[in-house]
Amino acid sequence: MKVNDIDMKVEVLVIPVSDMERARDFYGRLDWRLDRTPPCVVQFTPAPRARSSSAPT
């Protein structure tokens, strides 16, 4: 098996932010879906993809 034979995908991308409300507004304007998460995490998923972007507080 070669590396090119393996189906690899980015599943989660964590982006640290200093201003949570500004980040929430920014990704909301991109029409990304706000996912249900614990209170200390804001997670968006770009439509129609299955990947997510998280911003821990």
C-alpha cells in the first residue's frame, strides 16, 4: 500500500481566537452552520461539507 492509496481528509481544524464574538460573527456571515458544543467551544461546519472548525475559549 502506498501513501497515495490512502484516503486522507482533514476532520477537525482548531483555530485559536482572541475575540470569540467577532469569530462567531465572521463564520456566521460565511453561512457556516453553528454546531451544538460544550459551553467552552464554538464549532462551525461549512455547508455542505462534513469538516468542522472549532474555536476553544
